[in-house]
Amino acid sequence: MFTGLIEGQGTITELLDEGEGVRLVVRVPQQMLRADDSSAETKIGDSVAINGCCLTVVAIDEKGWHFQAGEETLSRTNLGKLQPGSSVNLERAMLANGRLGGHIVQGHVDGIGRVQKIDSADEWVTMWFEVPEDLSQYMVTKGSVTVDGISLTLVDVQADRFSVALIPHTLEVTTLGSRKVGDEVNIETDIMGKYAHKLLGPWMEKQK
């Protein structure tokens, strides 16, 4: 379980072919290596969200943290487009006694969106993302959405796209600051929206 609050940006140092999948080696920023206590120290078997996709730490060495991603993950997320040198958003799994500062994020990417438009006003940005309708149906204005692992508030929701307002801090500490029109991003919709749609969808269809 995650919160969508990015701890730092990592860098892909190696992509190793493992037949049915790929091993990703990520160089982790120093602030994520300094643990305040032993319970916060990352170890093999821990879950880490990489661009919002939950993966397991399988090894730790001087090169960084190692993860394995299968064909399904690579084809359904933007992890398959990564190259050595690519920056990625990182968040470790939430501690049970931690603050839920964003929203409940599972790390299960629902699909791919694309940056459609970037409107800048000084250091502030409104960014539009194009998404299929099977994702936008779970979104509501002022609700939550996860973009590349980042918990964001929805500003405007339309049938095939949505917008978010990005503060300078978010642009500085996440990969959204370097995104361009046409870039692919991982989208995870709010789990509460999915359950509401599952429960009420059949009833709503009968009312039509």
C-alpha cells in the first residue's frame, strides 16, 4: 500500500534481459538511503512503487536496488519504455504508523495515459492527460488520481481526458517536471471509485 507521495527520483542504471522479463537496477537518491530507524530500512522483499507500479526488491548492491518486471508489467505500463539514464518516481510502501498524506494507492497500474497539453503560468502548470473512457469513468472532479505514482487532485474530468494543477514543488521533485506532450504515463484510478462503480453500475444501467 502506498500514498502517492514521492520520496525521490531514482535513475535506471541497468536493464538486464531475463528471458520472460527484465531486471531493473535503480540508483536511489541519498535521502531514501538514510533511515531514521531500523524499521524504515529497505531490505530484500520490500515493495517499492516505481512510477506507481509496485515491484519487489530482489537484490541490493553498490549499483542500486534490483527489481524484476515481467512481460505483463512491461506491456501495460511505461516501464517497458525505460532506458538506462531514465528518471523514475520512487515510493516505498507505507508504514502502518505513517501519515496518509495523499490517498490510498495500491501500486496496480490500470492503464496508460498520454500528456496531451501543458499550460504554464509562471512556475505553475496545468497538465492535461488523454486516457481511455474505461479509466475516466472512475474519475470525478476534486477526486484523486495517481499519475506515475504521484497522488494528484483532479481539476477537470472529460470523457477522454482530465487535468491536474501542478505546484512548483511537484514539478521539481517528480518526473512530471520533465514530461512533454506525447509522453506516456502510468494511471491508477481511485480504488473507492472502482468499488462504487462495481456496486452501483448495474443499478445505474437499469435507470437509463
